Amino acid sequence: MPRARNRWERATQVLRWCEANWPIGRSVSIRWVPRIVEDGEEFDADTGRDGRRIIITLSERLNRSWRETADSVIHEYVHSLQWPVAGPTEDALDDHPVEFWAKYGEIKNQFMYHGGHADAAEFDRE
Ligand SMILES: [Zn+2]
């Protein structure tokens, strides 16, 4: 089992686990930055798009533990999953409608109580 050695590797494993179970059909990648600050407010994570590619940005400052990191990846993954291909390329993700939390709850439940955290350790770390 290719055990993650740190939160950076763990983030990638959780992302690959999400993709295997809830495929998007588009490339999703993770990028880490020291902090995410927008209009004076600090965020733990963000999702953006570059053409058809989806990029999840994670704050090193606000994702210190594996648990925080996994939670952020799952949260941003739901945004990625629910972002329509033909939709706007920016500012589509300010909202968290009920459908967002339904999908988040489904993935989180699988991750926490149905072996997802262990399954994620089977995925590539890079
Ligand atoms: Zn969100």
C-alpha cells in the first residue's frame, strides 16, 4: 500500500479516490499555495478552471492536518463535479445549494464510514 507520507501526498490520494468513485471526465489537479486571500478574507481552498481543466487550490496555512486536507479536497471536488462544462469559467462557485451538501454528505460518508479513507491509500500519491 503506497502510504502517503504527508498531507500533500494525501491530498492527491483523496482526489484520485474521488475521481475513481465519482468520475468527472475532465482533468482535475491540485495546486498548493501558502495562503488564499480574496477581498481581505482568507479561505482554506478554492476551485478554478483553465479551459476544461479543473484546478483545486489548497492553502498550506489552513490545511495543516490530514483531516482538514481530506475535507477540503472532498469539498472542492463536489464543486468540480457540479460545475457544468458549458457553464461560466469564473465565479460559478459562490453558492452551496442543497444539492451541493447532498453530494458532499454522500462522499464524506463513504470516506469516513465505509472504508474510503483506507481505499484512498491505494491510490497514487503523485
Ligand atoms: Zn465551497
